[in-house]
Amino acid sequence: MNDHCEGIPQGMIPLVPITSLVEILPRPELVYPAEAQAKKIQGKIQVEVTISTAGIPVTAVSQNGPIVLRIAAENWQLKRRFKPPVFEGLVQPVKVVNNVTFAIQ
């Protein structure tokens, strides 16, 4: 599978604000795991996402929080789609850090 990031060392992919990307809508639904809801587990999960030149997330790695919420946050991030990211005038892969909040309603 060509993920439009191959051959580029992870350390060379620039970190940009998520607000610099244009998301293609509709945004996928964030699924709050039933297990977490039942146990009243909530929180903000920080996820580092690598976005390919095609605007497709190719990696999502959570930085904190309960594992059940980390998995859900990573899966949600991988389902999102963006316009091809532009950094310094070039379409290239980028990394973003995004917070995903799970809260009991």
C-alpha cells in the first residue's frame, strides 16, 4: 500500500497545527466505547496523527489516558479525511496533535 509517506523518516515530517488542515466532511462519528460509558471513564486523549500527501491519516498514536479511550480516539482519527496538506508551499505529509474528548452526558 502506498501511503504517500514512504521513504520519509518520521523525524522529517513537520508538526503543524490541526487548524492548518482542511477536513473533508462529513466527519466520522466518534464512538464512545460502551465499556467506558458503563464505568464512567472519561477524559481528553491526545493523539499524534501522521497525515499523508493524499490527506489520509496513516498513523495515530495516543499520548495519554485509559487504554479503552485511547483505542477509540486512535480509530476515530484514522477515519477522518483532509485535503492534501500544504506546508511551506508544498504538498507533503504532516503530523498533527489533536485532543479527543470523551465526556459523560
